[in-house]
Amino acid sequence: MELKPLSRTISTTSSVDSPSVSFSSLNTTSSISSILNNPHSYPAASTWPSLFFFNPSAASSSLPEPSTSPSVPLPTVSLSDFSSYLASISDTFSKFEHIINHSSRQLSDSDPSLRPGEALLACLREVPSLFFKEDFELEDGGTFHAACPFSPDPEDNFSLQERLTQYLDVVEVGLVREIALRSESFYDAQERLQGLDGEIVEACGRIRALKETIRALTGDLVGSARQVQELSDTRGNMVALQQKLTVILCVSKELSDLKLLVAQADCVAALDVIDDLQHLLDTDELSGLHCFRHIRDQLATSLASVDSILEAEFVRNAVPDAQAVEEMVISHIKRKDSSLLNGIELEANLGSDYSDLEARLLPLIYCSSRTAKLPAMLRKYRETLITLMTAAIKTTVAELLPILVARPDSDLEGGERAVDSEAGSQSLASKLKNLSSESFVKLLTAIFKIVQVYLSQAAEVKRVVECGMLNINVGPATTVTNEDSANNVLSQNSYSLAKNSTKLIIQGKTDDSTSPSSAKNFRADVLSENTEAVFAACDAAHGRWAKLLGVRALLHPKLRLQEFLSIYNITQDFISATEKIGGRLGYSIRGVMQSQSKSFVDVQHESKMTKIKVVLDQETWVAVDVPEEFQAIINSLSSTSSVENSIEVVESDNSLSKSADSDVSSSQENGRDEQGPREDKRNESAGPVRSEENNARSTPQSIVHGGVSYHMVNCGLILLKMLSEYVDISKSLPTLSSEVVHRVVEILKLFNTRTCQLVLGAGAMQVSGLKSITSKHLALASQIISFIFAIIPDVRRVLFMKIPEARKPILTSEFDRVAQDYKIHRDEIHTKLVQIMRERLLANLRKLSQIVEDWNKEDVDSQPSAFAKSVTKEVSFLNRILSQTLLEADVQAIFRQVVQIFHTNITDVFSKLELRTPQANNRLCRDAQHILACIRKLPTENFSGDAVPNYGLLDEFLAEKFGGKVGQ
């Protein structure tokens, strides 16, 4: 709040005796504002502060009421008028002043209110804070009611007025005290300001005098010299103006020439002009010229035009003519050119001539390096190359598909693929799916040629750019080329400001070198973009090729091996060629081909698993003839040279496969027809069968492996064919060799398990319609199992040629487990054959008790009994069947057990017989001798010397019971 000055009149009466003036009748009225004047000029200077050091409450009651009096002019007095008075009070005044000073010091020490600021703090404590707010306005209604609350009681209003008056007095007294404490410093400052004003007036006078002196000297002494200087400056300005106008004229002419050069696509000369003008701008020669305020924009526009021309020319020369390439490739397809399938080398007329490419590209490279736009130009070249190559591939596919779809393939059966008569209305994907494998390979070959044209030229462009960067010594700002490579190209079109008749006088600093680091960075950027262009083109080609393969992803796994390999091989050739050009692996296309290869292996494996199940379920276990194809497969697997030199498995064509299948089927039917007569031969007497065995081993019904012949059935030949196809897949798809090994192990396990279920488990009686499982069936099953067991090491060795060494131990263990399973299966079959013979012997022995009753009667029959004939017939038949089918070692192992069983069981039964007549003993002796004669002929082992073949318990029983008779 703003404190309004509180005025109060004080009446003072002074009576001073003076010889000239009497003050007895003068009444002087003073206000607070007059008290604040300099006390040294006040009449009662020694006593005026004492008027205010009083209790405010007492002062308000003791001071008289203010009164007005007329103003009286004071007489003029001097200090001499007070001399007599001052002399009379000097002693008393000195004492008084001493007492006052002493009291003031004590009072200031004891009373904190006399310190600066304490009086105002006292006011803040006594006066309510409402009156000190910044927004205090008594005119405001709320503020007025808060400061002066109205009361109907007059007494309350009177007390309120008194309280407000008291607040005013407290504030006024506080202000007066603060003013009194600061009065000395205030008056000192006032006196200093008055002295400063005098000094300023004196300084201004001196300055005016100096100006007059200088004016007089200028007119008399230096006027002529100054005029000479001014004329000299004028002449210099005129010369500078003339030079500036000359520069303007030359620059204007250069700008006109620049437009013509850009219009004529003379990039070298245009760049020379731009460099000269840019150098002129760098020297500040054109600074301040309003007419050339847009010259930098004009130069930038011209430089952009030059860059566009260089970029267009570079792209036109660096990228092959797409139309010419497409027409050449498509014309070959339309003419049914067989050379498309006889290799993938480019013909000479498909863009292999790059003799003048370097001469056409190097000038463009040098010019672009001067403008520092070579990396950008290479980026544009990369985008254009990819776009044109992709478009060429699309155009070729679109134009060749109708031709290839409508063209019949000689290797396809009539009903295998139907060509849609409305092929034109089909989608591109449908047309691709309708292509045969041969037609699809032709399409891929055409695309391969197109990609080779583009990538080969891209590789040549890359080489030219690298050669050009080697000839650039500095960098983009001041490109310097070696004399041998660039002078002959650029000197014919050289153009600069020096050809002008008017020479430019340019003063300034020229920078003829660039930072080595910037030049190095520029070269690195150029080489990076140059390499990336080829990389990107290869990636784009891989992407288009992978897209074509992806459209037929569901068809390729269902192809025959040779059909799939034709697609796989051309894809591998494509990958190798593009990676050789690009220098970077094509991970995307390799992944697509690997995925389709794995799908092919999976589909082929599933097909083979299904087929072998069906074949096994339909197998009648009859020996079949072995075509030469299968013997060739075994010979290839067993050959050491073939193993060392990437085994060449003999692949038959479709007709040979069909003939082989028909041979197997016919042999199987023949076997079924021959089964009856062979069974009828059981009634024949057992005799030597070694010669028959040798004849059987030499028939076409056996396959030879390792010098051992094996009789084959239909399922065994088909499994062998499948194994050869697995070998071919492993050799053709080396990256999937491990997968192929797992599939081979799986199909071998299936064959072994299902064969066991069908033969040993008698499952063939339900699924194949066999009436019983005979020893012939068991023998053939043993032959097949033994044959597969024998060729497993060869198959494993061939498959492991493409397997990494780290994976061989795991896969070897799997093959070992499969081989062990086959060995166990073979032993179980042999055990089953022995068990069959034992059961037949026991069945005959159970009938012997009835036959012995007839022996005790009259002996009228000199022949062996029916028991002995039955036993010898059955064992002889088994011998004949096994000797014709099984290996000699297996036959001997089986009959060793049979002979042991015969000796043990027959001797045990014979020793328990109750023979009551000599005739019965004779009959028993004849039967024993007949049985022993048959046992002697069984092939157990090779005997030498005079050892009795197959000697056993029955021989001992016969010698013990009928020693003499046996001798006779």
C-alpha cells in the first residue's frame, strides 16, 4: 500500500536577541516536509531532532491543535548577527552536545528500534497486515468492510477512528526515525551530485574550445592533402568497378555458354565451366552483386542436369539391351534349339563382346567422380539393372509358357499330362504347373541365359569401375587422372574460362587438394556401391528363380529321380554361376532348393515304404528269375573301384523297369504253377542232391554277391531296386546324404519286421492267400534275409561316401543294429526249420506204439516200417528243399541240429519199446538201419577218412542191442 504523508503542524517560537533583527514576535509553522530539508541550514539545528523523540501517545495529547497564520517575510540575516549569542552559549552548547551524543550512543545500543529497519518492523508488528497488502484498495467493498467495520453504536465508530489515527501515527513516527537514521548519507550524496554537475559544465566548455581549434587547423593545414586522398580513393573505386564489370560480363557469357553445353550434352566442357564459376564464387569476387544472387542455384541446376545426363548415359551403356536378349533366347526356343539343353554356356552373340564397353564407360566414370555423384549413379544403375533383368525374366516366361505348354513331350505317356486347350486363359501359375519337367527345364535354361547375359555384363561393368577408380588419384572435388588413361578421352572436349579473350584477374586462395580421408571415403563408397550392384542383381535373379521353383513346390517331390535331378542340376549350375559372378552365397535359393530336395526325399521314401508294404503283403514267397539289371546293381555295389570313384549305379529307363517288373511277375506266376509239382516230389525217395544243388545255383533264379548265389523273390528284387535308387539320391543330393541314410535304415527295418510277421508269424496266410507256411517259404525268406544282411556293408560304404566324418559313428551304429536284427531273424528262421522237423519226428514217434503191436506178430514184411519210411521221406524232402535254396553252411548248421534231435529222440523211444518176439527185434533193427542210412546222407559237415558220418546215440543203441546182426 502507498503511505500517504501524514502532516502535522508544529508551532515553534524562537526569541533571539540580535542587534539588527528581533525574532520575538515571529511565529514559524513547519511541516514534516520542511523538517526533511538540510538541518544545517535550519535556525534551530541543534535541537530539531529532539522534537520527534517522544512517546507517540503522549505527543498526541500534549501537542496543540494546528493553526494557520499569515506568512510573514523573514528579514535577511548574517552569521555576524549571532556572534554575541554564540559566544555566550558556546560552553553550554558544547556540554549539551556532548551529553546528547553520549545519550544517543547509549540509546542506540540499548534500543534496537533506533537501528536501521527496526522502526518499520515495529510498525509491521503493531499495524494489522491488511494495510500492508499489495492489492490494498480502500475503495474495494470487501477491503473497506474488513478495515472499517460499520457499527450502529457511535462509541464503536469513535473508537475505530481513534485506532486508525493511532495506526497512522505509528507509521509516521517509524518513517521519521528511518529517515533520521539515513539522513547523513542522503545529504552526502546530494552534495556529490551538485559537485558533479559543475564538473560536467566545465568539461563541455573545454570540448567546445577544442572543436573550434580543430576546425581552424583543418581549414588552414590539411585541406589540400585531404582532397588528394579523396580523389585517389575515387580513382581506385572506378578501377575496381571496371574490373567488377569485366567479371560480370565474363560470368554472363559463361552462363550462356553453360546452357548451350548442357543442352548439347557436352558434360566434360560443362563441368569445366561449372568448376571455373564455382571457383570464382569461392573467391568472393561476386559477393554483393545483386544480378548474380541466383548464380549458385543456376550452377546447381546445371550440375544436376549434367548428373542426369551422365547417369542416363551410364545406365544405357552398362545395362544390356533387354529386347535383343529376349528375342534371341525366345527364337531358340521357338526353333526347338536343342543346344539349350546341351549346356549352359552363353553363345557369342548374346552379349559376350565387351571390347568397347570400357571406352564408353570410363569418360562417364571420370565425369561423375568430379561431381561426387558416382555412388548415386551406381545406385541408379543397380536399380535399373534389377528392374530390367526382372522384367526380361517376366517377359520371357510370359512368351515361352504358351509355346511350352502346347508342345507335346516325347517322354510323357499320353494320359500322364493333359494340355489344356484353353491355356491362354489360364493364370501364369497354372501354366507353370502344367509344364512337364522337360519343358520346365527348358524354361529355366532360357532364364539362365538371360540372367547370365545381365550378370556377365554387370561383372564387366564392375571391373571397369574398379579400373577407373585406380586411375583417379585424388577424389571427387579435384579429380586428377593418369595421363595414359584419361587425357586422350577428355582433352578433345576441354573447356575453361582461359579460352575467353578477356582474362579474369582473380585474387584469392586456391585449394588444389582435398582431404586424404575424404578421398579415401569417396573411393570406399564407390567400390561398395559397385560391388553391391552385382550382389543385388544376383539376389534378384535368385529371388525370381526361387519364385518359379516355389510355384511348382508341390509337383517336384512327385517327379521321377531323373526328372527331379534335371531341375536340381540346372539349379545348382545356376547357383554356382551366379555365386561365381557375384562373389556371395545365394542363401535364399539354396534354402528353397534344399527344402524341395528334402521334400523329394520324403515323398520318395513315403512312396517306397507304401510300395514295399504292398509288395510284401502280396508276396507268395516263390523264387523268381533275376534280370541282369539287378545283378548289375550288385556288381556296382560290390566293386571296389566303383566305391572309390563315386559309384556309377546302372539306371534303367522306363521300358527296362517295366520289363523287369513283368519278368518278376511272370517268374512269380511260374513259381506258383511249379509249386504243385515240387510238393508232389515229396513222395520220391531221398537221394544225392549235390548235383541238383549245383545246377540250381547256376540258374538265372539266383543273384551272386561276393561269390555266393542267393535265390530271390519278388519283394527282394524290389527292395534291391529301391536301395539302388536311394544310393542314386545320395550321390545326386550330397547335402541330404544323412537323411537318405536314415530313410534306408527305416525301410530296412520295415522289410525285416514285415517279413518276420508274414513268414514266421504266418501272416502271409491271411494277406497273401497261402494255405500254409512251408519249409520252402521259410528257406526263401532265409535267403532274402541273408542276402540283405550280406549287402548291408556295401550299401553303408557307398552311402557313407557323402557323409561328414562327425556323423558317421552315429549312423554306423544304426546300420549295425539293423544288421544284427537281420542276423537274429535269419537264425530264428533256421530254428523254425529245425523245430518243424522235430515236430514231424515226434508226431511219427507217437504212432510207433501201434506199429510195434504188429511187429510182435509174424514177420512177413522185409521192408522198413511205415514209421521209418515216413521219417526218412520227410527229412530227405527237407534236405532237398534246403539244399536247393539255402547256402551250404546254413544247410549244414540246420541238419546238425536235426541229426542230434533224431539220435536223441529215436534212441530214447526205441530203448523203451517192449519187443516180445525175435521178429519184432528184427523189424526194429531194420528200421534203425534204414533211418541211420538216411542220417548218413544228411549234409552236416565234411568228413574225411574212415569216420562214420553223423554218428550218434542211435548208432550206439544199434550196436549195443543188435551188435552181431548189424555186423551181418
